[in-house]
Amino acid sequence: MITAGQRHDSVAFEPLMGRLRIRRIGRGRPRTRPGRLLGDKAYSNRAIRSHLRRRRITATIPEKSDQQNTRTAKGSGGGRAPAFDTEAYKGRNTAERAFNKLKGFRALALRTDKREFMFQGTLDVASIKIWLRDPVDQDPRDTA
């Protein structure tokens, strides 16, 4: 899902989660609910966390420092800190490396294409070039 360059990614969070399809191994309908969601601090807000809780998806999102400070200032009324699995969060590195490889293509990094279908085509070509360039150089953690 492509949003305007000046828009925050969290605006597209709920529509994107609605379109999510995870292919099953073998036969069967694709799953629409992942077991875990890894996100950066930008996704640490009440709306996103409650959406994930409603759908019973484990959130692995670090808490922003201002949220931590507000919660601790409230004392026992501030509630518990959200659970955070540091080992699972290390898997987010895979997605970040993929984005960094894509940003090596100037047209993607600067978003020079005005129309969405042109940008999508540029993204497809860049992805194919990356895949052809490094077909074997995969991190073993990416295949698990």
C-alpha cells in the first residue's frame, strides 16, 4: 500500500492489516491474522496496540520514551509496561535491510515517480534486480 510521501505510515496501518493475506503451506485459504507483528517506535500508540489486541496478535513494538516517562510519572496508576520480546524484535532487521537495499535505487529513495502505478513498476524492477544480483546471499534467519 503506497501513501503520500509526507504521510505517516501508521495512517495506512488498519487498511493494510485488512488486506493482509499469509499463504499457507499446502492447501487452504490464506491466513488473515499473523501470530506476531514487529514494528518500530512510530507504531507505539494506543490505537494500533488496541487493534492488535482485538485481533489477538502479539505486538513486539518498543515503547516511546515519552510514553514511558508519562506512565512512570503516574506511578501505580500508570499501569504496566507493554510486553516486549527483544529476541523476536531482532527479526525486524531483515525488513530494514530489505528497505535499505531498495533505497539504493535513487528513483525509489527520492520518490521521483508521480503516479502510483509508475512507482510500483519501479519498485518491481528494483526488487527483481536485487533478487537477480544476490540470489544466494541470504541470511539463514530469513529463510526460517
